[in-house]
Amino acid sequence: MNADRGRIGETAVSAPASNTERRQRVVDEIKRRIIVGELRPGQRIIEAEITASLEVSRPTAREALNQMARDGFLIQEAYRGLRVTNIEAESLLEIARIRVALDTEAIAEILADPTGERLAALERNWTEFEGATEADPLARHAAHVRFHRGIWEAADNYLLMRIWPVVEAQMTIVLAYDEFTRRDPQRAHAIHAALMSAIRSRDDDRIRTALTVHTIDSAQELALLVGGADGH
């Protein structure tokens, strides 16, 4: 009986969250607010509001915010504090061109694998992405980002994974903006389905065309939306 009481006591008392866990909770919450549109590009981050709403210390909140600034989610402005990174039409197109080059390399490495294991890993990511098409925006966004991360992971390229956090930051902000301007998950699914079909074909021209439509054409369309919003 005493042993039972001991076990019950052990399960009833949870260990306090570590500083790393609290910091990650802040990061995850700010990402969530960006994804669902509660925080928009250019919007100021109020440190005091973060500490109060998430019940964390100022040092913990500051560490989390600085981490997000290093990864590109936020930008530090002199005398103005931290803001969500802005979407600018010119940078959208620059990033799109770089992403096409990096994705092309990743896909080439996947298809060069004689075992087929890398392509199989990508297929598993694709299945997850397909399953989230009708999900809520948070789940859909998470599956979308995991699919693109999965392309780089399947390539098993060390350098790509080292720069992934910066790419993820830009992708998160752009996808959130896209979600709340177009609200068309079926369109996103069709573009990605065409990309997967091209990858399976192993045809370099088809892959390049699919990447261009997916990344550069989409960036050009979004740049027009951003330009229109700025014009108002």
C-alpha cells in the first residue's frame, strides 16, 4: 500500500518546466499567432504582453524573441523593438529563385539514391501533406512546412539542413499571408501534386517547370497581392 501511495504521488506531481521548455513555448506561441494571422508582417511584438499572457519571465521571453530574430521570424529595429518580418515583393522573388536552386539540388540528390529510400521518405511526407488538405489552418500549415523540410531531409544534405531555420521563417510568414489572402487550399494541393508527379517522372525539365510554377510563379502572384495591399 505504501508503495502504491508512492507511485501515485510520483505520477501526481509533475516536474517543473525547464527554461528551455518555457522558451520553446514562447517560440511556438508566436509562430502560432503568425500562422493564424493574429500577428501580421510588420506588427510590433510587445515583450511585456508576451511575459504576461504566457506567464514567463522577461529573460525567458527575451531569449525566445532573440532566437526568433536570429532565425528570421522577427526583425530588430533600432529604438523600435522587435517586429514580425515584413513581406517585400522584391525579397519574395529573390528568395523564390534561391529556393528553386536549392530544391533542384535536393531533388537531384533524392533521385540519385540507388536504394530508393530517399524517395520513399519523400512519399511519406507527401501522404501526410495530402491528409492535411482539409484540415484547419494550423495543421495545414504544419504539414506544408514539413513537406518542404522533408525534401531537404530526404536529400540528406548537411548544408541544406543548416540553413533550414531561416527558410522556415520566411516560409511561415509568406504562407500565413497567402492563407489569409487567397484561402485556397485546393490550389496549393494541385501545385504540390504536380511537383510530386514531376519528381516521380525523374524528368529534369518537368521537375524544373513544376518548381518554377510552385515557387517562382506563386511568389510573383503573391508579390502583386503585397503590392496591392501596400498601395491601399
